[in-house]
Amino acid sequence: MGTSRSRVKKTRLVPVAPSGRREAGSIEMIFEIVRQIPPGRVTTYGSIAKVLDLPNARMVGHAMREVPSKGKPVPAQRVVTASGKLSHDTSGARRRLLIREGVVLKGDKIVDFARLFWDPATEL
DNA sequence: TCACTGACCGAGA
DNA sequence: ATCTCGGCCAGTG
């Protein structure tokens, strides 16, 4: 086999291209997936990374951190860790939003996570 | 360029 | 069920 490195794909998480035009791999694509998650359902950082062919789930975590308070809404509260827990929800804001949608939590852990899980790879 | 951090994840203990 | 580790790789200084 060739000795080429296994760098399969180079992904960049730029909000928008310098020209202002959206590109593949941009943070907007992640936002679009998140907007498809139905209320009361949740998905994971890793699932989104996988369906977009991103190198790892942290990319999605970074994207959620960049969600603007204005503009088209992005329900970031519906994105949780693979173990069904909210990550870095220090103010409890995302937790409250989920509860408002009918999601039952025990601390930062979603009860019956398996049933509420919405997989973008199969349900989108 | 190097070192370290992080809204992650899977495997093991 | 909980914790620790190693791997992942983009930002940051």
C-alpha cells in the first residue's frame, strides 16, 4: 500500500468563507443538522460528526459553543454527549430548555436516553 | 513551532 | 454505574 498518510479529509470549521459564501465543512452545516432535531428528542456530538464525516466530536462541541444568540435558532440543548449527559451546562439553561420540551433529566443525565435518541444517520 | 486546553468518545478497571 | 486514559485535532498564546 502507498505510504501516504491516513489524513482522509481536511475539515475546517470556519463560520463562513472569507468571501461570505458558505462552504462544505463549515459550521453552518452542523447548525443545519441540529435544526432538524425534533423537539423532545436528542442526538450526540459524535453522531453529528459521523454523519458529516468530521474527524471527531469535539468539532461539533466547538460549533455549539459558537451558536449565536441572534439569527436562525439552533436548538443546541438537543445535542448531548454519547453517554446522554449535558456537557458544560453551568447555568442550567440548556437543561431547562429540555425540561420545557418534556425531556426528563436526573441531574445532567437524560432519563431514557436510548428512547429519545435521534440519529441523523438513519432518521434524517 | 511547541505546549496545553477542550460543549468528545470508546475501552478498561 | 463511575472513573481514568489515550486518542482525536482545532484554537490559543
